[in-house]
Amino acid sequence: MPNLKDIKNRIGSVQNTKKITKAMKMVAAAKVKKAESTVKAARPFADELLYLFRKLLSSVDEYTTSGLKVERGLDNYPALLTKREVKVEGLLVITSNKGLAGAYNANIIKTALKRVEDNTKNGIKTVIYPVGQKAVSAFKHKAGNYELKNGYIEVANNPTATGANIIAEDIAEDFVSGSIDSIDIITTHFNNMMSYNIVSWEVLPVKVEKAEKHEVSAVMEFEPSAHAVLQQLVPMYITNSIYQALLEANASELASRMTAMSAASNNAEEMINTLTIDYNKARQAAITQELVEIVSGAQGVKG
């Protein structure tokens, strides 16, 4: 027979857990609303930036840094646009800093490891640039044929253009120096509160199709030059791509946490109901046993 005290303690423990999961669900729900608004507001800017970029590329026949000041890898826009044979691929893997978000982080890491495995089979080396504590910890402890570089933790919970620019500068330096030949982002695309997709897109080299002739104005003037404008626009495009990926990942992670905590709260409620039934049964059995003992004792005295 179950011990009444143990069952009662178990019910209390599950009730405390339910309070925590319910509170975490409410916090995630409040944050995901803001994250959803931010990510949706950023998408039109990204689309317009891409459109402008395509128009500018169609107006420039040859890429050059002649007459331009090049101090960083991001300033060398011709190199960032140049495709070469991929011998070393970089992966910017975006996760969160915290768990309790269902299979969100595990699925992203699993996707990245599958990419590493495929690269190894094709004779391509892999360099991992982890974003978020979960990615940093996972790739430090998991076995795999990859090199781990840097590690961006703060930007995972607080996506900013400044944080995205720091990442962009680091990967651009490695790309221009030849340490890596391409770099992809592995992140999630936020669909709605209930769903997201794991996606991957190439950041370097920058791949943008030139605009068609009918999309380009007959007269376009650039000051001080088209190359100077490209030198500013290419880093902006790269940084914005990373920033957009961070926003999408943040919204997806919060939505996943809200869903996970909602399920956990429901499971806790079901467990409390089950334990309450067990408690009542055990209590009834104990009372019945006491009554039987009292009756038996009374009959024994009469006899």
C-alpha cells in the first residue's frame, strides 16, 4: 500500500513544479510577442536592402578596391563577393543560452553535426562558429571532425545590430584571409507561435543575382563612386543577414519554450490528478483497515 505521506509530498513537489513551468510559460509568451513583432518588422528592410543591392551590382561591371581605404576584411568587398573552391566550410550555428525549450536546441545541433558528417565524407573541413551557450557547450563536448572557433553568448538572448556586426567582422576576416572558403548560417525561420523551420543559407561569399535591366533606372549616379557605395553596402548586407538570423532564432526559441512549458504544465496537472486519486484510494484503504481492526477488536472483547 502506498505511503500517504510520500504521496502527499509527491503531490506538493509536482504542484511546485507546475507553478514554475506556468510562470515560465507566461514569461515566454510575453517575450515572444515582442520578438514576433521585431522579426516581422525587420523583414521588409531586409527585402528592400536586397533589392537595392541587386540594382547596384547590375550597375558595376568590375569589382575593385582601387582608391578605397581597406582596413578590415569587411572593407574588401571584391573578396567577399568572390566564389572559390570550398575546402573549408564555416558554420554559424545559432542556439539559445538556456534550455527548457523542448527539442529546439537539440534539433539545431543535430542538423549542424549532420552537415559536419556530410562535409567529412566529401573531404571538406568544417569550422564551427557557435552562437549561444547551448551550442558552445555542445560542440565542446561532442566528438566530431570540426574546429571550434570563438563563441558568441550574449548576442543569443539579446540580438542587436552591434552584436551581428561583431560576428560579421570575425567571419569576414577569416574568409578574406583564406581560413574558410564559405560560411553558412544554421538557424530557424519563425513561422508563427506554434511552428518554426530549421534553415540554412550561405552568407559568404555573398551570392546576390544582379537585377534585370527593366528593374534598373536609366540614370543612376553614385557619390563618391559606385565602388565606395558597394564597400558600405556589402558589409551592411552581411551584417543584416546575421542580424535577421538572430531575430528569427530568438523568436523561434521563445515560441518553442512557451509550447514546452505549456505541455509541462498540462502534464503536471495530469500527474497531480493521478496522484490525488492514488492518495484518496490509499486513505480510504487505511480507514477501512482501521474500521476492520476496531470491529475485530470489539468482537474479540464480546467473545
